[in-house]
Amino acid sequence: MIAESDRARKTTIWFATALLPRGWAQRVRVEISNGRIAAVTTDTDPAPEDERAAIGLPGMPNLHSHAFQRAMAGLAERRGSEGDSFWTWREAMYRFVDRLGPEELEAIAAFAYVEMLEAGFTRVGEFHYLHHAPDGRPYADLAEMSSRIAAAASTAGIGLTLLPVFYAHGGFGGAPPDPGQRRFLNDVERFARLLDGARTAVAKLGDARVGVAPHSLRAVTPEELDAIAQLADGAPVHIHAAEQVREVEECLAALGARPVEWLLDHAPVDARWCLVHATHMTSGETMRLAQSGAVAGLCPITEANLGDGIFNAAEYLRAGGAFGIGSDSNVRIDLAEELRLLEYGQRLARRERNVLADHGGRSTGRMLFEHALEGGARALGVECGIRIGASADLIALDANHPSLIERDGDGLLDGWIFAAAGTAIDRVWRGGSRVVAAGRHVRRATVTARYREALRRALDR
Ligand code: NGQ
Ligand code: ZN
């Protein structure tokens, strides 16, 4: 019995070509044991029982998601009578959130995670703040909604770094919360209990991580930030920062410094930290953040959708800054599009091409992919890449996709990210299990049916 199940947990995938930490290699055998990579051999033939694929890439971490927002994608694209902004979108989002109970949250998150896996994201950093019942009272189990996120991750088979959010105020200076925020709120003591509950809720997933997320300097006072960061206990700390100009102005007025500047001066910002967006920084802040070791959590599609502004990636990367990609509002879930838009924002702003390739001759796609992989893994507290000991989170591109014909090496990444229409992803393995085949998640049909039911209930009410 034991030998049987042991054997079942060992698989080997052979790639004609694959991107390893030291670069592209040919005829690569990846041996997997208990969900982790046990051996990587290059220039070798496949064994008869090996699963074979053409083009292998490591799975990508998605460092910032609010899964429930997937269900309101496209519902906030009508202009209001007085114009629209991030702040009017947020009001629409608060109204939408009122319609979601535990079953709806789980169904929507499972659907979003299925789409993430199909896009090549194999782990998600869920920045989770929808904690309480619609009337603002905690559920009988304080961590009910965290358990639902864990269940959704389990259904889809995606890796989870759960980031329970501490949210206490409606603005700088400890302003009272808005009624629309009632489901998010905790004091530090109750948050500590919620965090314990969240740790228990994810334990059965095997390789889940739990960090902490003080929501923003708008929602958390300096004293609370200090207390929450200490609860992380060495795990990742994520915070929204400098997404909107109004937020920068209010921060200057309340705290006497810009958000990123204030965090660098007053919080122990280091490689455990992820500053989500960090859109509006001076050159000085850009240099300092780059040197801190923290990860900038960039969400190009959402930042475009919400009218946030353009992150100064060129300067930040030249200073050695780390970044990862988040799908944030999940208005679209598409890894290639996130990477492409990150580069295109720079091209449009600077009127140049291939801005983020770090030196002559370098492929932009390769640079975007590798930096996002490394920064994303750091922000989510895991190892990444096709290397021994890392989780067997793998992508196989479709060698027959028209945009990949007669491409090799970095040309495959450039073809996928900049040129391919539709999905160029054929298969995805997460922890050694194949969860996507022929571009579709193996549970797409049942997860979509449950999502449809949840939305019918939520939107008919
Ligand atoms: C969020 N989203 O937490 O979902 C926020 C809106 C807020 C973005 N910042 C709420 N994109 O920032 O207060
Ligand atoms: Zn966010």
C-alpha cells in the first residue's frame, strides 16, 4: 500500500526545451516527488513512461489578488454623471461586496483561481479583507472567509499565500471607517485571533503560507502598523502604497511625508515586504525602495483600469529594484498581458522601445518573466524556478501556436508575451499535478457552474 501511493506521487516530465535558473536547456527531464522537484537532468532522452512536452517554463506567482472582485469585472465601465475615478470605482466595489456571503466568495475565488492557473499563475497572494458578515458582525468562526479562500485554492489546486488584511480606518489620522468598510474591520486583538484562525484554515493545503497585510496607510495608523508587522513573525508583509495622487497628498498632510518615503523611514521595510503599486514615487523614493530589497507589487492591468498612473519601472530596475506581478482586481486574468502592459506603459511614457531589457541584445520578454518570477516568489515566501527542492509548478507552452512557430529560447518568451493571440499555454502542473490540459483547467466545467449559480444569487437579490 505505502509503496503504491509513493509511486503514484512520483512523476517525470520531459521537455524538449526548458527555462532553468541558469538559462535555456535542451532535452530536460524533471523528476517530481511529493510535489517537489527531485532532480533536473539536461541533454537526456525521455524514459518511456515520462510525460512529454515541448516548451517548459516555471509557474509564475501572482503576488496580489482580491479574488471576489473577479465577479464585478466589466460592471464598473459606465461613466458616472460627475466623471469617474478610482474613488467612484471603490464605491461600486463596496456596493458589490455587500452581496457576497461565504458560498459566493468560495465559488468566485475558485473560478478566479482556475483562470489564474490557465494563465500560468501557479500561486496566488490573496490580499484578503472580506472577513465579516454583511452586517459587519463576525461569523461564528472568525476565520470563516479565510477558510473559504483556502477551500477555493484547494478546489482549483493553486498554491496559496494568504494575506489576511488588517483594516481599521476610513482615512489618514485614524478617521472613522466608511459604512461600506464594515465587513473589513478589526482591532489588533481580534485580528491576531483571525490570523491564528487563518493559519489553521490553510494548514491542510500542505504548502500554503500566511503573511499579514496592513491594508494601506489610509486604513492603519502608525501604531497599528507596528503591531501588525510584528504579528508576521518572519512571514511576508504586504501593504498598498502610493497608488493614487490623492493618497500621496493626504499622506503628506497627515504624516508629513509621501507614503513610500514614510514607510521607508518608519517601518522595517526589507526583503520580506511587498509594497503594492508604489505608483507615485519621486526619484529619491524609487532609489531607496529599490535598495531596500522589498518587492514592488505591480498590477499593470488593474492600474490601467483604475487610472492609477504609470510606475517608473525603468528607473527602478536600473537601481536594482525587485518587482512581481499581481492581477489585483482580476478585471482580466492574463499573465502575458500583465507583462506586456508593464513594458508598453514604459514605451508610451518614454517614447522608446524595449525599455525594460537591461542591456543591448537582451530579450524584453525574458527579462520581464525572470524578474517577475523572482520578485513574486520573494513576496509570497517561496522558492521558485525549475530547481531541486522547489514546488513542481510548471508551464508547457503550445509549440504549435502560430506565434511560436520557428522560435526558440528567448524568442519563445517574446512570441508568447508580445505576439500570441488567445492562450499559448498548453499544460500547467502545480505541485506536480496536471491542472491544465490543452489550455483548460481540468475542473473548469464544475467550477464555472458553481460560479454561475453564485452570481445568479448575488446579482438577482
Ligand atoms: C482594495 N483596491 O483593497 O481592493 C483596493 C480598494 C482601497 C485597490 N487599491 C480599496 N486597487 O484602496 O481602499
Ligand atoms: Zn489591492
